Amino acid sequence: MPAATDKSITSKKRKSTKENGISSKRRAVAENESAASTTKIQQLEDQISESRKYYNNIATLIFMLSENGTGSNPNLAVAVSLCRVFSRLIAGGDLTEPERAAENEKVLVAWLKERCREYERLLVSIIRQSDASSQVTALTLAMRLLNGRATHISGENTDAWTSGLFRNIFEAVIEARDGQALRSEFLEKFLKPYEDVTYYTFLQVAEYAASARSTEILETLVTILSTCDTIPAADHKFTSFHSKTSKSNKKLNSVNSYKKRAQDAWLALLRNNLSQPLRKTLLRIMVHHIEPWFTRPELLMDFLTDSYNVGGATSLLALSGLFYLMQEKNLDYPQFYPKLYSLLNADLLHSKHRSRFFRLLNTFLASTHLPATLVASFIKRLSRLALNAPPAAIVAIVPFIYNLFKEHPTCTFMLHRVIRNEETKAEIESEGMHDPFDPEESDPDRTNAIESSLWEIESLQSHYHPNVASIARIISEQFTKMSYNLEDFLDYTYQGMLQAELGTEEKPLKRIPVVEYQIPKRIFTDRLLEEDGGVDSAPGSLLRSLWEFS
């Protein structure tokens, strides 16, 4: 006898089969509709190519591109077809009004121009509002149309770039919603390969950043300009162009004009309402990405001096650019060393920019023409800060001070000063000496540091970390070494200390460390309890003497 059949399972299977059938039918219908739509688009395009009487098909295609008039849900097949249509019309001269043209010819040309502008507006709208794939496609089509305009329409060789289509494309790329992929496409496919695109991008950035912009927009502009990091040499020949007509543009083929556009773009950015993090970002790339573009680096003076006066990490980052102007362009900054002295604080030695600061400070104090009182103030301030500094900073401070003593031997009185007055000597030996150094004085020439001593470094010779204690002893030894290479000490970190201690090879202990010289029999009581077998007169433990237990 056959087994009973589960009706619910049977109904589910039939329902599933039915649904699959409906799904397959819908898929087939959708594919047929897509094929029909593609055929219709191609038919309309072919008719436009055949005869002028079908030019109304252009309006039909524009309506099909975006039925709601925006770029939110575009038909990309129509967009590509329209790009081919307008490219042929532009190349054939149909968008250029001939001389002594009849009235109906003028009306036709005006109508075609208006339809082309309508198509361009839709492309820009797609770039701004659509999904990532549509944005990239619209950008490619818009740049192709731009190339055709600049190449074939007289009078638009420059206008299409400066005030026409490219301006709209640039602003749409900057302001596009979720446009990371779009901007990456613009940078990789157009900005980097083509020098005329770079030139006109500089021009657009200078005009666009002249008005106050949001921090997000400014960050995007910085990213775009930072990508242009290839500074042309004086004898550079421009050969890579997106538009063939750019070869005849004398300004674009001039290195000075090219750098002038980049300079104006960076200046417009630097003068905008920059946030503190963005200002730090600009200062980090100042020397390598910004200053080489400037034909007049002194224009950076206001930005750098303002950043230098902010204080903290911002001042540290401004040092490189400011010193470049002082060294190369003879910038006069009379309060440079007092301001530099004020940057020496406890926060500096814990900052991630500490190594960068010490490299610059080594350069700033290298001149033998600096007064001894000034150098002594820096030595004393660093010594005082070393008392509370992390070991990674101390191991850089001590060799740095050693090098300063070698370069400025008149400061060695801070190491050893002979007191010839016997009464003064006896008074110091019995009562000690007051440190004449004034840590609150902001002027390094008036701190009396030259009258002080480096007792702080001597105290570091008893530091808990053996590496710090060892390196601090070089101040007490004979100065036989010419100088220390500061780079060997700047990258010393806590991580390096741990790796040295926890290396692959286990270090043998020279002696077993002990906590107490007498090992107690009890920790929390001074005597043995009676139930433990009697009374013990051994001394109480160290732990018992440190805490009170109720």
C-alpha cells in the first residue's frame, strides 16, 4: 500500500514551481523590454545621423535619459547615445553658426545648442546625485564632450575650460554625494595623466576656494591639490594634453604660468576658514608639496607665522616652513628664538612630533654666532624637563646637550665652575646653593641659565632605567667624543625598550633581586599567634610597616 502524502509539502512544491514560473516569465519580459529599449535608442540615434528632419529625436532621447529631469535614476544607455550624437554634431560643425546664415539655420543652431546645454546639465546632475557607477560614466561622457567642444567649436578653446562645462564638472565632482569613487576616477584618469586638466583644475580651485567653504569641501580640495605633486622643472616640455588645442595655448605651455596657477590655488586654500586638524595637515605637507610650487615663497609668511603663534603641535609643525623662509628667503622674524624657547614644555617630550622637533632644534642651534646665554637657556630648560620626561625622550636630550657643549664651549661653565672665594665655597658646602635659573622667564637671554649648573643631568645618573642612567653619565666624563649622531637616539620608544628586554634570547640575571634583607615568617602580624605554636620575636615585615590594618 503506498505511503500517505503530506498535502502541505505538495502544496509548497506546487507553489514554489508556480512562483518560479512567474519569476522566469517576469525575467523574460524584462529582458525583452530592455532589448526593445536598446533597439529603440539605437533607431533614434541612427535617424538623427541620417537626416535633419529627425533632430526632434534628440529631445526624445533627453526625455528618456531622465524622465523626472534630475540625475537620480538615469538611463545610461541613453546618456551614451546622446554623447555620440552631440560629438558627431560638434565635429560636423552643426553647433557653429556659419557666416551669412539664413534665419532658419540660425534658429536650428540655437535649438541644438540649447539641447546640448540641457544634456550637459543632466550629466552634471548625474555626477552630483546618482550612484557611484552612474557618476563615473557621466564624468567620462562629460569630459569627452568637453574635449569635442574645446577642439571643434571656435571661441570655446579656453571658455569651455575656464567658465563653461569644465567648471560645472569640477564643482559637481567636489560636491558629489558619496563621491569617493568619482573623485578617485577624476584623479587617476584625468588629473594625473593630462597637464591641461591639471592646469585648469588649479584655476578652478583658486576661484572656488576664494569663498568660505565647509571643512569637508576644503579637505577634498587639499586631497586634489596634494595629488599634483610633480613640479615641472624650468626646462620642462608639456606634451600630455586631454584636448589637442591645448598645445597652442602659450600660458598653459609656460612653466611659470603653470606654477603661478598652482600657487594661487594653494593660497586660496590657506586663506580659507581652516579647522585646526586641516591646518596641521597642510603644515605637514608644506615643505614637500606646497612650497615647491611657489614662485614667491614669501607669500606663505602670514600663514606660517600665524600657525607658529598658535602654540602646541601646530607651532612645531610650522617650524619647518618658517625656517625655510628664514634660510632661503631671508625672512625677518625677530622673536623666533624666544618663541622657540616657549615651545619647550613637558607636553613636547610626550608629543608624537618630538623627533621632528629635535631635528629642527639641532639645526636652529647649530650656528656658532648664537650668544652663550641663549644656548645655555635651551640646555637648562631641556635638563629641567628631563626630570619628568619619559626614558625615550631623555636618551635623546642628553646626547643633544653633549653636542651643544661641543659646539658652544663657553657654556661648559655649567658643568664645572671653580669657586675661588673660600667663604662662599664653605657656605655652599654647608648650606647648598640656590639655583639662579629662572624657569618662569620667557626671554632666553634673561634666565640666568649660564650661572646655573646641570644638577638635573647628574640626578638622572641614578635613574631607574639602566640605559638612561648610563647615557646620563657621559656628562660627567671627559668630552673625548667629537659629537653624537642624534638620529641614533630619536627613534627610541617604549616599544623598543620592551623588545630589547623581551628579546628572543633570555638574558641571564647577574644576581637574584630581593625585596627585603630579612624574610619574615608573618606578613600581617608582628608575632606568631599562640595557636601557631608560640611567640616569635622576629621583626615585623616591610609590608606591615607600610599599611595599617584595623
